Amino acid sequence: MHPLGNQTRTLGLLGWPVAHSVSPPMHNAAFKEAGLNCHYAAFAVPPNLVQQAVHGLAALGLVGANVTIPHKEAVIPHLDEIGPSARLVGAVNTIVVHADGRLVGHNTDGPGFMALLQDSGVDPAGRRCVVLGAGGASRAVATHLALAESSQVAVINRTVARAEEVVAQVAEAVGRDAPALLALSPHDSKTGTALRTADLIVNCTPLGMHPDVDSTPLPDLSILRDSCAVVDTIYHPQETRLLREAAERGLTAVGGLGMLVHQGALSWEYWFGRKGPAGAMMAAAGRALEAQG
Ligand code: NAP
């Protein structure tokens, strides 16, 4: 292991708040595993200082950064270039600082989600998918489910106008090969049918996330098909109420930690030209979450 010193190269996470992020222990364990003299820090960036923080990455000679809530869209105007992965979902979670100081934004959330599905043996091709929520995670998930040739993507959100925005963005990103796309409110007459016929349901709301662990976005799982798979993008706790009840109902239930690990491992491809060591990253992220209780 390299001691921190003048040769150590820095990376970090821009978010607000970031105090409980497991990305620093996850990436630092990966640097140790890979023998890289790098250090990853969490930077709490208030919304009014996003521009200064982004330009500071180049000024201070960082390798790059990840971006999390609430800055994934806000960083875009301050970057020199947006790669295709970020353009696809309109959000940046990975920034690369090039040798000439150019800042380029990418997004690994959607590919990270697809890698989680692959690990779990869930193939959305030809399947009817439901995405709960219409924020940043929903946009990445819905777009990549559509790109993976699912037959239908229904986005259900309490604010239906936001679900409509997600669906419009997916239609634009995927073009004429887009599957059937539905924007629904929880009370829409078509929502029951979408849930009853779903092959895959993905929670992209914070319902059930620590400390709100007694909440669930779907209180009644009895209506779901026996073959339905349920994925929760939440990773703290690793088993949410939704996942616990899905498993009790005999459904395939998959948590979000693998998505976090894969998006981080894929960020390495942009920074270092190779994927991060997912095994070491998973172990370190799991330990960090356990330590948080
Ligand atoms: P976001 O942009 O704030 O969107 C949250 C969505 O959830 C919005 O559509 C919001 O509805 C809905 N929502 C929030 N509170 C709700 C409530 N009480 N009842 C019903 N709907 C509610 O957040 P995000 O960035 O998409 O993140 C969403 C979740 O994904 C978080 O739990 C986060 O942990 C998870 N995530 C995981 C990963 C990973 O790597 N595993 C990556 C990204 C995100 P409105 O539109 O009506 O406000």
C-alpha cells in the first residue's frame, strides 16, 4: 500500500450532503487492491458553489470525480464536454479531468444497474417493466431498460408530470426502437394492470431508505405475478422492507448495493482505462454500511 504523499493522486465525490457516503471507503479499498497511489475523498459542495467545485477539480489536478445528489444535472453547464452515456440520460455521475485540464462528463448509473441485473440473472429483454419514481435514478434505469429491448416500461410516480418527463426523455434517447412507454400516477386506472402484469419492478424512490426503514413503495405484493423480479435501488439498508416482503412472497429480490459497486467500478474505466475491482469494492462498501448501522 502507498502511504499518502506528494505523489498521491486525488479523486472525490461531489454531493450535498456526502457525510454518509460509502464511496470513499469503497474506492480507497479498490486503490489498495489495485496498487494505485490514489486517494478518494468526499467533498460536501453546497448548491451555490457547484461551478467553483467543478473548476477546482482541474485547478487542483484531480484525476476526476463522481457526482451525486443533488448535483448530477447542475454540473453539466460547467463541463467542457458531455460523453454519450451522460447525454443519453441528461445527468453526469463521473467527471474526468484530462491532462490539458479539459473536463468531460459521463454516466455509469444505467450501465451499473444493467450489470446488477446481469449478476442477478434478470434479463429485461421482451419483459414488461415498471419503474417506481421519476427522479435521476428512474431516468437512468428506465432508459437502460428501454435500450435492453424490454417490451414495456411503465413509470409510476406520485407527480405524474415528472413521470411524463422521464417517458419523453426515454422516447427521445431510444428513438423509434423504444418499447411501449407509460407515465402513470399511483391512482391511475392502468397502474393496477401495469403492476399485475409486470415481469420486473424497480424501486427508484427513497421509500424504505434508512432511517425510513418501515416504508415501502408497494404495500401489497399479492397482486404481482409469481415470476416477477423486484429490484430496489436503495442499498441502505441492504434489505429494504420491499425486498424482505418480496422474498417472503417467493419473488426474486435484488438490492441496490451491486448497482453502487458497478457504477463505481465502471467510473474507473473513464479514469484509469480499466474496471475497478468489484469484489474488493463490494466488501468495503458492505463493511462501511454495517459500521453505519
Ligand atoms: P430523486 O431524483 O430525488 O427522485 C426521487 C423520486 O422518488 C421522485 O420521483 C419522487 O417523487 C419520488 N418520491 C420521493 N419521496 C416519495 C414519497 N414519500 N412517496 C412517493 N414517491 C416519492 O432521487 P434519485 O436520485 O432518483 O434517487 C432515488 C433512489 O434511488 C434513492 O433511494 C437512492 O438511494 C437510489 N439510488 C441508488 C443508486 C445506486 O447506485 N444503487 C444510484 C442512484 C440512486 P416526486 O417526483 O413526486 O417528487
